[in-house]
Amino acid sequence: MSNNTQGKKRRRTVEYGRWGYFFIAPFFIVYLFFQFIPLISTLYYSTLKYTRRNLQETISFAGLKNFADLLGITEGERAYMLTYLGNTLIIWTFNFVPQIIISLLMAAWLSDTKVKLKLNGLYKCVIYLPSLITAASISVLFHSLFSAQGPITMTLKNLGIISKNFDFMSSVGGTRGIISYILFWMWYGNTSLLLISGVLGISPDIYEAADIDGANSARKFFSITLPLLRPILMYVLITSLIGGLQNYDIPALFNVSKTGLIGQPNDKSTTLTMYIMRLHASNDGKAAAVSVMLFIITLLVSCVLLYTMRDKDAEQARKEEKAAHKAAKMGIIQEDK
């Protein structure tokens, strides 16, 4: 066959690999304009200081002073950011701990073939429905239910469960508890479905082998289901923590002062994102500084969780395989010599 014929055949060959770049291009374009560029601009704005005098606004370079002020390092400044970070983590913890426990139980129950639960699909739809309701509607509903004259508050008082003078809206534990419960109620269905998909991805042969060995349901759950759900659990934990650190809508709508963005009582339900919006409303460069620090905290925590929850057995197996391959390669080289 001549070289011309071979060249024509090569030119007729379709390179399907390049089409992959066209499919992933929209993500990178959107990320560039709506994520990366705003991130860089936020880094720039975090180093600026805005001053208003005689209805005129002046902008000056502040460097790292905004960060020092937020952390309370500068003399005369209080570390409000750390206070609001504590509020955010408390609300997230009391939301996530019961959420992951209930979701694991729901996943084990709804995916168990021995239970043979009727209307399985209906249960999954019902537990997922709260996540479809808007945050504004839920916040207004629960505020009405647990206000001083709300039906749930009055019922608990009449039953003697709480005192006659108790008010959820003026109680730190009551307000934080209700916000945590709202977040739990909204998102435990989504977490349950993620865990159910993970359980269904486990080979049934493993459970059959465990049944032959006489393992009970609890032993199978802790020895098979939980270890094999590690990737899904890691995903749920990281995404939940990121969402918890950026939590805004429910706390900002449930129990705030008339001026807004001050979580009652006594600023104890104010989250980091509420603090960012409060600073942004005053056109302060510290809002961008808090955003940058929130990004750094999220990145560090995610990296720590990824490292601590990594599959050590698989990593060790890869290292041993790599070492064996290297030793075999060195042996071949020595034989050639």
C-alpha cells in the first residue's frame, strides 16, 4: 500500500477524544466567570478599607489589617468572627449528628431485602419532600408555631412540659435547637437517599456470605455496610459541613431583630454568612475578608477530613503494588546488564 493511501486513511479517522473537551468546556467557562474571577476580586477587596466623610467615600489599601481586626489581634477590636463561627458550628453540629444517625437507620431499613417493606418508593418520596420547601416558608411556619403565643408553645405550657414564662424566641438553646431541627428536617431525606444509593451499590454476595456465616443484622451493618459506605459518608460529611459553614437562609429569617441580620437572642444565632451580609451592607472591606477566611477554613477542614477518612488499606495496597512493580523493573534492568 502506498504512502498516499495510508495518509488518506489517517485523515478520514475521526478523533472522538477531542469532543470530550467540548462537553466539559461549559463547566470551566461558567466556573471561570462566576467562581474564579469573583474569588480573585474578593481577595483584592479584602485588602481595602472604605471610609465615608462628608457623604464622600474614600478607598485606601489596608493590607492584612482587616484580617487582624476580625481575629481581634488589633488593639480595641473584638473577634466577632470567631464568635459567629462558634454559633455556626454549634447549629451545624446539632443538625448533622441526628441527621446522619437517622439517615443511616433509614438507609438500612429501606434497603433491607428481608424487611420487604411495602410502598418503599412512597417512603422515599415522603422523607425527601421537606427539602423541596422553600426556606422562607419553613422559617415563617416554625416562627409562628414556636412564638410566645404559638400553638406548640401554648400546648407545651398547658401540659406542664415548659414553664409559663418560657419563650423559645428569647432562649438561646430554644432558638438554636429549633434552627438545628429545621435544618435536620429539611435535609435528612436527601442524606438518606444518598446513603440508600450507597447501600444498593454493595454486592449482595457479601451479605449472602455473611448470612451463611450466621451474622445478625447488627453485625452486618457495622462490619459490612458502614466500612463500604465510607466514600458516601465522606461525601455527605464534607458537603454538609460546607453547607453548614455557609448557612444563611434559615437563621436569617427565623428569629432576627427588626433591623435584620442580628440573630436573636443577644446575637447568639448569628452565623458567619449573616455577619458577611451585615458588613457588606455597610460597604466595608471586612466583608470580603470574612469571605476569604471562610473559604480558607472550608478548604482546610475539607482537606483534613479527606486525609483522615481516606482508605488506608487501599492506599497501602497501592504502595505495595508500586514497590513490587519498581522491584520487578529493577530486576529486569539488572538482568539486561
